[in-house]
Amino acid sequence: MDEHGTDPLADEDVVRVLDADGRPLPDATVPDLSDDRFRAIYRDLVVTRRFDERAVSLQRQGRIGTYAPCAGQEGSAVGSTHALADRDLISYQYREHGAIVARDLLTEYLPYWMGHEVGTELIAAGNVFPLNIGIGAHLPHAVGAAWAFDYRGEDRVAACHFGGGATSEGDFHEALNFAGVFDTPTLFCCHANGWAISIPESDQTASETFAQKAVAYGFDGVRVDGMDPLASYAVTREAAKRARGSGDGSGGGGSGDASPRPALIEFVEYRFGAHTTADDPTVYRDEAEVDPWRALDPLDRMETFLRETGRIDDEGVAAIHDEADEVVADAIDAAESIEADPADMFDHAYAELPPEVRRQRDELLAAVDEHGEDAFSRE
């Protein structure tokens, strides 16, 4: 690819390890990882893409609910998660499925999209907060968790994922301000994918970048090519060190010591498909605009890197794709084997059910007993 031609990030000030074609840049430092770890990152990218394809198909068949596709954004979610310790907390919006895959929680996770809340309960065992639908509402919670880690003296950080649209919410500013004042070990992972549903970034903020917003709160912001898995890994790894207090302590409001400092990471990337399966992106954007970004596909770039450095061959690539098919198929089978209990929808919303809700529950359950569950099932 011509770096100054079709590469949409050629002239952007972003951290990169791989060029647009997947080859290490001359001045870049490739993360010091084992061959197995490099291949594991690629494997998780492939599994995430395969899951994404199957999930969209399942939604079209009426087998899962409205779904948020992630194609194009796998590099940032997978790369950043590999840079964290398993004990670190991940709090995400609803598109960072690669983080779930990297934590090996796909089977536990998929039931959520089929209407079973157990899907959000089970991923907690892997230190992942339940996905958040309210835009930006999870940021203060992630900061609170990080503050608790610091207060208890636990060596943990909280990585909080959100889209550019969340930066227009008050929760974003409150969370960053609190993190900056109290030095909470929080990584704010902003996925700048070009759009907030149908609103372009140019209409979302007058700031030149999302990363620069960190300056107002006294800590560092950095922009990274989010479609470069290795750059996403490297930037997150360094930010996590500083958040733990083991970096250079040079955060925007720091005093030069090694105290924990939060960070704002802007992953510059592009959403290939729709915002959700209820969205039609052709209404607000031209497909020709997407094409240059497709050339930065994180899977293709990572595969090129592995091939040209002798870490994988045709057989290895085929084996990973076969594994991805099997992993996703098994997760779907497991999720569809769960039997729904209509009483579940009334649990957990209240400590004690209000009389009207109790009446509705009793009426529904009585009808199910009288007519059978099949009468309420939709084929």
C-alpha cells in the first residue's frame, strides 16, 4: 500500500508498530513476545471475526437479539487485552467482543445475546464487568473499581472501553476528573471508529483528537492505530505499567515519582459494518469511504507479520481458522441448549417485587402452567 496514498492513517500522529501492509516500521519496536503469544493474538483476532460473522447471521435468523458488530475493531480489543494481566478488570461498552475472546469467555458470554442474563454473570469470573448499553454510564463504575484496587493495595488496573460518542456524556468527564484527582489505576480506552451511530466525529467534538481531552484532567492521552494489534498491545502495556505505579510517573499532573497514573488511549480505527444490526450505515455514509480502512484490516496485517517473520505458514493459518469455526460453533450450541425460565425476567430488578409487578408475574406464570410453554414460544 502507498503510505501516502490510500492509507487513511499515513499522515496521522498515531503510534504504530506495523505499516499498512503488516510489516514492522523501521523505527518501531516490536513487542518482546514469544512466538506462541504472537500466534495467540492472531488466533483471537480470527475467532473474534468468526464470532462476529456468525452473530450477525444469528440475529438475521431471529436466534439472538440486536447485536453490535465489531469487524475492523478486533485489533484494539484483542491487542489491549493481551497487554493486561488476568487479574485486571475489563469494563466495556458493547462492541469489544475481542476482549471476551482473549479472556476465553465466549461460551459464557454468548447466552447474554440470546436473552439469558447468566451470560453477564459468568464473565465476571474472568474479571469482565457486564456489558453496558447506557452510553458512558459504566465509566464512573470502572473508576470506582480502580479506586478500590488502589485503596486495598491490590496490583490491578481497570481498563474501561467506550466509543467516541461517550465523550459527550457527563459520565465521561466526571470519571476522568475523579481518576485524575485521585490517581486511580484506570485505562480509558476510547474507540474512535469514525462514528457515534450516524454522527461523524467532526460533529461529536470540536477537539482535534479525543486523546487530548486527558490534558484537562491532569494525565496523559495517547493516540494509537487501533487496527494494529501490536501497537494496541504496546501502548496498553506501557499505560498499564504507569497505572500500576511501575512506570516513569510522568503523567500530566504527576510530580515525577512512580505513583499510579490513569491514561486515556484513543484507538483510531473504523467500524466496517453497521452500528448494530438495527442500523443501516448506507443512509449516512458512502461505502467508498470504508474501502481505504478495509485495507488496514487487523487480521490481514497480523497474518502478514506472522508469515514474513516465519512464525506461521499456510498450515498454521488453516489450523487457526478451523479452530475458530469449532470454538464459535461450540459456543452457539452451548448457548442454544439453555432452557429459558419465564420467571427469570422478574428476578434481580427489585429486592422485593412491588405489588403490581408481582401480580404480572403471577398472572404470566399461571398462564404458562395452564397453556404450556409451547404456547408462548415463537418459532
